[in-house]
Amino acid sequence: MSLQGISRFLLDRAGWEIDGDPPPDRVIMMIAAPHTSNWDFPLMLMLTWATGVEPHFLMKKEAFRGPTGRLIRRLGGVAVDRKAPQGMVDDLVAKAGTSKHLSLVIAPEGTRSRKEYWKSGFYRIAEQGNLDICLGYCDAQNKRMGFGPVIQLTGDMGADMDIIRDFYADVRGVNPDRATPPRLREENEPEQDQPGPDQPGPDQPVPDQPEAN
């Protein structure tokens, strides 16, 4: 049985229903939210496999060392070099030529614990790569998952995030009390202080400096 067939079988047995169809774009970013347990992200990957989408997800390049590295790559893992993030975007765009549907799946919450802000890396990557964003979701309360609307970033971060906030307002993860609200730290900053596409943001470490704890 194919990975698509296995994913559909497991989701059906677990009682999950899939809403909507994958976006027609050959390359797209898909937000995976909420991210409140160890199950949320794997469920989103199973959604992509079950619907014929080729998922890719970001991991630190150190995770690819050793025998598990090959398996992670086969499942769609993309090694991220924090000193050269643009290379990752270029590689994904190049892969589009051999894929019917390729999706970069990102969980902007970045952690399973409740925090004050989402991480803004997904927004900067979408801007740099000129990628539309599909609002993927996993609603554990209603056992429904699927593909929400596709948005094109306007450059107005607050307005773009308002659309995202509206969509996820009623979506509940496995542990709703751990959900981080869809807000970026940069929304609180004056426009001239927001990082440009080639500048690191507050949740992206400056090259050659240790990441803040």
C-alpha cells in the first residue's frame, strides 16, 4: 500500500474527516496550526500524504546527521542552515519542477507550549520565495482537518495576520490551553523597524551569534 493509501486508512480509522482539496499551486506554503501536542504536526503531514501533496518541513541541519538523516529526508525534511536561509527557499522552488504539488509545511507556533507570539519566519520565507500561504488546520475538537483559504501576502503584516487570526479563531488543537495566539512580535513595532527580507527578525538568530535562550 502506498503512503497515500496508508495515511487515508489511518485517518479514517481514527475518525478524522478531511475538508477541501489541496491548492492547485505547484509550490505553496502551508501553515500547520494549532500546534499544541506531539500529534498535531504528524497529523498535518498525514493530511498532505493522504491528499497527494508532497510535504516538506524544516529542521535544523544537525538533525540530519547519522542514520536517521536519510529517513527524515525521505519523509520530506529540509535541512536549514541558519546562516544561509535563502538557499533553502531556492531549493524548494527548484524541486517544484519535479512535483505535482509541493508544500512547505510550517508550524509558526514553533513550540507545543503557549507563548505570546508566533514565530515570523514563515512570513519572511513566503515573502522571499513569493509563495502563497494555505491555511491548513487540524481541529481536534471536531475531528476535522483540511485546507483553508489561500492568501497572498500584501506586505501589510497586520492586515495579513488579521485574515489568519479570523480563520483560526474557532480551530482547537489537541490541547487548546497550550495554543499560541496568531500574532507576530513585529506587528507591535514601527514599520521602519520591521526586518527586511534579508534581515534577521527577533526570532531568527544573527549569523555567528548564539541563539538566545
